[in-house]
Amino acid sequence: MTAEQQRKNLEAFGDYVTRILDPTYILSYMSSWFREEQIQYIQAEKNNKGALEAASLFLKYLLQLQEDGWFRGFLDALSHAGYSGLHEAIVNWNFKKIEQLEQHRSLLKRLQPLFKDKIDPIEILPEISDCIIKQEYEEIMQVCTNRGKMAGAEKLVECLTRSDKENWPKTLKLALEYGDNEFSKLWMAEEDAKGVETEYLEEDYVGTSSIHIVYREEPECQNLSQNSCLPAVSLAKLCSQLKPRNYQLELASPAMNGKNTIICAPTGCGKTFVSLLICEHHLKTLPQGRKGKVVFFANHVPVYEQQKSVFSEYFEKLGYSVTGISGATAENVPVKQVVENNDIIILTPQILVNNLKDGTIPSLSVFTLMIFDECHNTRKQHPYNKIMFYYLDQKLGGSSELLPQVIGMTASVGVGDAKNTAEAVEHICRLCACLDASVIATVKENLEELQQVVYTPQKIFRKVESRSTNRFKCVVSQLMRETESQAKGIFEGFENLCQLQNREFGTQKYEQWIVEVHKACKVFQLPDKDEESRICKALYLCTSHLRKYNDALIISEHAQMKDALEYLLNFFNDVRTAGFDETEQDLTRRFDEKVKELESISMDPGNENPKLKELFLVLQEEYHLNPETKTILFVKTRALADALKKWIEENSQLGFLKPAILTGHGKTSQDTGMTLPAQKYVLEAFGSNRDHNILIATSVADEGIDIAQCNLVILYEYVGNVIKMIQTRGRGRARGSKCLLLTSNADVIEKENINMYKEKMMNESIIELQAWDEAKFKEKLLHLQNAEKFIRDSQQNSKPIPDKKNKKLLCGKCKTLACYSSDIRTVKDSHYTVIGNSFQKSFVIKPHPKPKRCGDFDKTGKIFCARPDCSHDWGIRAKVNALEIPLIKIQSFVVEDVETGKQTNPSKWKEFNFEKIPFEATQMS
């Protein structure tokens, strides 16, 4: 792992470090890395503001270090000082053990007054000495001597709540029992009430994946609408104690009457509670002799975990059995038996798709009720729609078996590409046809009650002017022109590889153009294969550099110029450590010649971004009017999220905001994404008012985010479709909240106005459909279902026969032969390896920057093209059933037909039609 990757990881997990580390205990081991005044500042911060602020300052100084070995020096300091748990977490980049201590920390803080009153620290310190740092032990003894036992007990609580030792709760329990202390009974009782530790399930596959944090909607009845960040189990307890509101009964009514229903209601109104009401009514009112079986589909793992907890807590007390299966647990679970032996099953949808496909679950008739969360996703090849394909095939095929009732839940059914109400009605009908839903339930009779609970934030547009002059863009644009010229010199027809017009530097349109050119360069062919290899590799490098320059211009447009420059400096540092050939040396030399000029421009105060000035004024005004303001700032990219976080932290008047970042789990070319535990920690810290007043989020937070009420949503050059608009706006749930769009682009405002028009059109279309005669509506749905089935059957009948002709796989960068398709084998149906000694010689292995367990295998290394002047990333090395094998990613290769010589560049394995042969361990030498 490079120093820059270590720096990024440490910054991402910085909150864990600052909550545990007292930097004054390791400063003596870090004295060679910090200046004397920095050490003094950290010590002063500890004395004046406490360990948390001191740790934040320490981390800031640490991340600024550029000398080789700084990271190893930090790890050694942790080890010497006794921070063994934190040391282990950082070495493995796995903070699960530390995160699981959070419930015990919270418990001890809550019991602190009784702890101070009942505990003599001097008596129990010898028993728990391994749970705290040696210096902490000495300080506690000194406090007891100088200020008394109660002050010592307070100091002990402070040290334990910062402890990184995973066994401290158990050790404390044993120490209290050994001393027969009456506090032990309270500690044990509270411990039992906390329940078992939660395990964080995670679906992690090779390649790119998008994991969303899913918004937890509480049943907002009586005082529940004010309690916006409840744990799942508490939510279930409240549901069992409270009566539903009238609007919730109105939403549930059609489903309780046995009709297939889409429930469309705003974020925050308590749709989870509505689903519990429907489920309970269904199980209790089925005809005698018919046993109910409910399946609830959660689109993502975090909401699967939450719903499993909610349904278990609510229904097991009523005598029903509840269980769940997700991608992380499916390998070791007998799905058929689980379905047969339980009344309610919570599933991630792909589990059921897989088991219907292989016949483990014979048909959907085993269920009596299916509930689809976020049902607007039921379209195209989404797992929700694949499940409904089985349902509709059974329905339209005239099966005598009873079908389950279907319920869909969403905040917005959307309108697709509709331009008028008629087209919007057609879009909604198609969604209803997919779910076989004859009713769309919305709140009509109890609208006033709903409006008292769910607040729609005020929407404000702010148009900001861009910089009048932009010298940074001039310099980078000149570098891009020179790079394009170099590419034309390598291949005269470079510009004609993609015909997209009006491509201005620093725009999304240029990004589209360069991506298409980049793909075309991969499959460029010449009779002279050596010359082809040389040209393709050179064009690959030129287009990669052009893309980075374009990224930097987009960053400078929306953030600070110095952030854009830092982005480029990091890229060129990575370039120098990879296959640094003549073309790349020439490209790097040109950039190096402009670095000083770019540094001078980026440090000039006169080049401040007007958009940042406006954002500063918005934040300053809102927090002046209401210091308790909680803000979500939506941005397009992770790079921009990082840049804005840095800008806020560096601004002395905004530093109090303590920004946190929430990004997706999926990997990009620059970023490995946030892990689920890291996402969860950020959300909890923001939701509990503990650490952060502003959350900077990418689109991961659009649909389903588990946060407390916030009263300010800022869309920073951020716009999407109508569903995204409704759900993003729904984040601002507090009464009096605002949703502000800040942009310098008039087209962005126009698109948001179109979304608002489409929302109005959607609501009008729903009202129109609700007025239709039910028989007419069902006839319309049946027509759509038959038409879709005809298309689906035609496509299934025309599935391509696997191509048994041998194909070459060439390196996507240098066109070196990697292997033949006849040597590729499938592993667990979804991964691909290559057999044969010749392939083993074509790549080199490097340690994986984040080795970890992923489903059914362990990532142990990365594999790269063996050509020293290429080093293209081909995939990973993984341990599967005790055998180390390479797993390749198809997007890293060009496929060449051996007979015709035609080349293609598939981006997914499903785009590569070849005979798939299962892997057997005996085939790997």
C-alpha cells in the first residue's frame, strides 16, 4: 500500500483514532516526526479542550507529514504506548472490534454518576490494569490521592470509554464480581439488556459494486415523529406499544382487504410501521387451513439487517418465527429449509432469484405475501423484476397454484422519461403491471394529519457566477491541447475515434468523449502487431492523462484550485511508480514544467471560487440564525466531497462544523470506497449530535439514509431525476427545514425545475389512475403484462449459443497476449480464473493494499501485466478453498477472435460470449 493510500485510509477512519487516542501518551515516540511547536500545540489542546480535540490536531499534523516512514513511525508509537487494539485495527484496516465496544462505552457513560458513587478505583485497578494504558493507570492513582476516590472514578470512566482493548467490558464485569461490588449487579443487568453484539453483514464481490446506506423510516405515531434515530429493536418495541395514525391505516387499508397494492407515501411517514400492520393482519386473517408465509425484500444489506431486527422483535412476541438470509449468509444456509420452517423471511432479492432459478424454491406459491421495499426499482433486469417474472409467468400461464399477495412500498413511483401526463400515466401503469398491483395507495382523506407529521422543506435556488478569469484552466487546457497534439502525432485519426461534438475542456461532455476514445484506442488494430502494441499503449496513456486533466478542471470549477492541483500531483506520483516508459516520461515532463506556475495561481487569494464564497455565506447565515442546525451537503463525486471537507476544516470560521463524509462502497479508479462499518459510524456520529454538524454526501445518501432530522439540505451542483429529487429533499425532515440548490449552471436549475414539474405530473397521474374503474385498470395491466411476456419469451428463445471458438485475451493497455478463452474457468459461477503455466508467466503479483475476506474467498494480492513498461491492473490473487488462484476482470483485456482478428472490449463478463467451463482444483498446477 502506498503512503498516499495509507494517508487516505487514515483520514477515512480518523474518527475512530480521535475517539480512542490520547496523543500525549505517544508524543515522546513521535518527537522525531513533529516539530517542537507542534508538540506544544497538541499538549496545550489537551490541557485546554481535552483529549478529543488534541487527537484531532495530532491527526491533522500526522496527515501532513511527507517524509518516508511516517506511517510505520505512527504504528510503532501506538505499539510502544500500549494501544494494541488501535494498532491492530489500523494494520488490518478493520475497526469492527473497536466499533463493537461502542454499546459498552455508551452504557458506562450513562451509568457514570452511579459508578462514581459506588466504585473505589484503587480496589479494582489491579484487576483491570490490562484494559488501560500504563500512563492512565498512574494518572488515576494520582487523581485518587490528590482529589479523592470520586474524581478517580470519573477519570477511570474517561479512560475506559477510550479503551481499545476488546475485553475491557468483560474484565470490568469480572473485577466488579470479584470485589462483590453492588454496582456489578447494575452493570450486568444493563449488559444483558443491551443484547448480543450486532454483526455487520457485507456483500463484497470482485469488481465494482454500489452499496447504499438505506434510510430507516420510523412509524411516526404519537410522540414517535420526534424520535428520529431509533435502533431497530427500539423501533419494534414502540410499534408494538403505539396505535397507528389514521393516515397509516388509510395506506394499509387496500392491502388489508387483500389487494395487490403499491403504497406511495413520503419519506418519514412510517411506511415500515404500515408494513408491520399489513403483515400482522395478513397472518391473522388467512382462511382456516391455510398457513401464512411472508417474505420481505430489502434491496440492500443495511436495510435487510434493520428490517430483520424490527420484524423479529415485533412478531416473535406474537408467536411467529422470523429469520433472514442475505448474500453474506446464503452460502451456509439451507434456503429451502429456512423458508419451510419460518413464518416471516427477510431476504435480499437476489437470494430468491438464485433459488428460483436452480429449483430450490419450486415456485412463489410457497409464500402468501411478498413485500417489496423501495419498489420503484422493479424494472428491467433488477432482481425485484426477475422475481416478478416468475410470478407473472405463473399467473399468465394459467397455473392452478395460489399466488402470493404483492405489496410495494416507495416514496416516489417516478415518471421515467414522460413529457406529459399521458406518458406519466403509462409509466406508472408499467410499474403497476410489473408488480401486478391493482391499487396505488396514497393519503387522501387524512392529508392534514400527514402534513402535521411530514414536513416538506422550502426549496430555494441560488445562481452563482463562475470566476471571471481562470488562469488555472488556461494552463491545464494548454497541457490538454499539447497532449491531444501528441496523441495525433502517434495516430493521425485520433480525434475521429469518437464523433461527439462541442467538447469543451473541463466538462462532462469532454469526459464522455475521452471515455469513448479511450475504449476505441484499446481495439485499434494494425497489420504490424508490434506497432499496434506501441500505438495502443501510447494512446492509452494519452487518454488517461487527458481524463485526469479534465477531472482536475471540474474540481477547480467547483472547489479550490489547490485541490485540483493536489489531485494532479497525486496522479503523477502514482505514474512515476508504475510502468514509466518514454511516452509517460514526456507527458510528466510537460506537467512538471508547469507545476510552479500552477502552485502560484492556486495560492493567489484573488482566485477564490465564487461558489465557495456563496456556500460560506449560506452556512454562516444558517448557523448564526440557528446554532443547532444540522446540514447535509450533496455533491457529485468523492473527489469533490474530499475537497469541500478540506475547505471547511481549513476555514477558521467554519471549523466548528466538523464535517464528515459519506460516500458509496463501490470502487472507482481513484478510491476504494467506504466500508459498511465506516458508513455506519459516520451516520451514527452525525445522527447522535455527537461529533459532526455537517455531512458531505454523494448519491449513496439519496435513497434511504439512516440519519436524524436535519434542517438544511444543500445541493451543490447536484441534480438527478424526480425520484432522486424527492428522496434527497426528504432528508430535510425537521420542521422549518430548507432545501437549497447552489449552482453556477443555469441548466442545472432548469433540470431541477423540470423535476418539480414531473413531481406535480406524477401526483396528478396517480390521482387520475385512482379514478379509473378497477376493471378497466386491471385490463390495462393484463395487456401490458402479456406484451412484456411476449418480448421476454422472445429474448429467452434467442439467447446466443456459447461461442466455442477460441479467443485471445490481450492486455488492455499494451496488447500483450495474456491467455486464451479456452483456458478460462468459472469459479462459483461469478468469478473467472485462468489455468496453465503460460498465463502464470504473463503477470506479476503484488500484495493487496486491503487484504480481506470477501464472501467465499480471501483477497491476498493484486496481479499486473508482467511487461515492466506496462504494469496494467489485471485483477486479484485470491485464496479459494485453501488454493491461491488469479481472478481476472474482463474490462482489463481486449478480446481478439483468433480466426477473424476482430477485437472487442467487453466491460462485463456477460458481454463476452464464450463456453464457460467450471474450475476444478486439479487443473491448477
